[in-house]
Amino acid sequence: MHITPLNPLTKDTLESIGLSWHTDVDSTSYIENEMVEISQEEADRFYDAGNELYDMFCEAGQYVIDNNLFFELDIPVSLIPMIKQSWEQEVHWHLYGRFDFAGGLDGLPLKLLEFNADTPTMLYESAVIQWAMLKANGLDENAQFNNIYEALQDNFKRIITLGADTSRFSEIYEGWKILFSCVSGNDEEERTTRFLQEIARSAGFETEFAYIDEVQFSQDEGVFFNECNYEFLFKLLPWESIAIDEPELAMLMRSIMESKAGIFLNPAYTLLFQSKRMLKILWDLFPNHPLLLESSFEPLQGKAQVAKASFGREGIGVEVFDSTRTLLAGNTQDYQNYKKVYQAYHELNKNGEFYYQPNVFFAYESCGLGFRKGGLILDNYAKFVSHTIR
């Protein structure tokens, strides 16, 4: 791999541009002072892979709905009506997601690990911080695969235009408002939510921000904050968490959708894509596809593999086994009540003792690349690494 050192941004500088979660609990910097150099050809492969995989996920989603495979994907029963309605009605628009890959550099084949389709992290770092890292080092900040801001701006407009062409947005937009919400007390989630609010405002929407416990829900009239009604609610709160931890809220949101009093972003159907057990459905529909790894609901025989909880996050709920089923690494303190999927192991690009995982954001099309750096299981302590196209 081509790794180039960078002069780090100071903590004050990072905080001045909105990144307060810059230091991990071991006092090391979360933003790595280096960048990965890639070729334009490699960047194009990441772009094409995200676009092709999204089409495959859409085909797989239709297959799951047609064959009633929600139980197999570990989908909470209470969310199934919302998933079906949001899938069938075009107004429920998927705003953004993030594909996680293995390989893609040094001749290693590019393979999908999973799709974080509902509430993906690392958005602000990928869209803003790596651009700032190049600029601060006197490099060409535009020499990146990174048009996340512009892609999201256009995709917000598609919430209204419902298609590729966004030129008619100003003609048909009628003052519809988006309320942006997340839990309180989490700087990263709030910064991400407010960043999305900023992009929506720049696209032409009226917007407001509220913590989720400040939002009022009416099954007949929709979403309110400070006595103002909002046609759209963006919630940085996973659908499965709503179903399990807030069942009354889930029922309220279902009623709001049924009465067409409000629309939620990301839509409920993104939970189909978010479930890691969708990897097995993809393998069934597209066996031996060059972007996929063999996946099964049962342990693979005689192969190195990774076991994942259906809705595990940040590396938790993951176990890595060699071909003899010997455990090489595991992080399973949570998500034990979720079903598992078993995916063939694929080597990540490595430099020294560290592994590098490419992550591609998707907003109607592939729109940006970033890297995480860490151990065999990339958890919440993995570092963010910028990139440049040489």
C-alpha cells in the first residue's frame, strides 16, 4: 500500500471545524496523521462497486418481501408493515448509506463485507475532515473520491423530485420542512445530524433540529416540535433500536405512515439492507459474484470465516475463525440475542501490523471513500484515515 504521512490537525483546529470526538479513551488521536494513496482506476472500481451492489440489494429486498423472509433476516415483527409500505411507496426515499469492503488495493480483489444502510457513522470525517487534512498539508484537496456533500444535497432534492433529475426542485417544492433529530449526549451523532441538516438547508429545505425526546408524535397529524408540524423526520436512531427499546414509538410511527402524516428518513426498508443476514440472500441470488463472499446462516465447512450478529455495530458481535473453526478474534459482549450470519473470510489490505478497510458512501450513487485502520476486528477504536488519488 502507498501510505504517506501527513501533519496532523491540532485538537483546536479539529474542534473549530466541528469534530470534537478527536481523541480515544487511550489518549491517542482518532484522526490518523497519514493518507492512503490510490490510483484513479482503483477509485473507479470503488465507485462502480457501490453502484452495482446497491442494485443487487434492491433486487434482494424485493425477493425478501415477495418470499416473506423477514424472520430469516431477524427483522422485528412490528416493523414489517412499515418496511412493506416504505418499499412500495416511492416517497420514502433512501437518503444515504455506507458500504464496507475488504481488499481493493495491492491487487487484492474487492469484496463486500456489509452495507450500513440505516444510520452509518463516519460521514463527517469522510466528507469534511479528510478534505481539511489535505488542504492543511498544502495538497490538492480535490484529488479525492469525495463528493459526499454535493451528492447528499442532490439526494435531499430527490425527496421531492423522486428521480435522477433534480432541476425541477425549486418549481415543485412547497415549503416542506425536515426535522433533524438524534439522542442527546453523543457529540458524534449530533454533529452528523446537524451536518445533514446543513446540507438539507443548502438544498433549499426549511429545517430544524431537536433531540429525539423533544419530538412529539401524533398518529393522525405527524411530527411536531415547538408546535410546528414537519413533513419529514430524519432520525439518527436505528430502526431495530426503535422496535426493541421504544415499541410504543414504533407503533406511533407506523400510524403516522399509514395516515400519510409524515415521512421518516432513512425509510424503514433500509433495515432489510442493514441486516447482515442479507449477505446470505445476496449469495443465493448472485452466487460467486466477484464482489460477494460466500455467506450462510450456518457455519461454513472447512473455510476461514467471520460470524456476525444480524444487527451488530462497530465490530461488536463479530468472531473470526480459521478453517479449523479455531477462534482467532472475537468481540461478542453484546448482540447475543440476534441471529448470526457466517461469511467467508477475506483478507484486508495491511500495512505493518494494521489492517485498512475501505468504506464507500452511497447517496443515489457512490459518492465518497474513506478508510478505517485497526486490528483484525475493526471496532469503535479504529482510526480514520484520509486518502488521495495520485
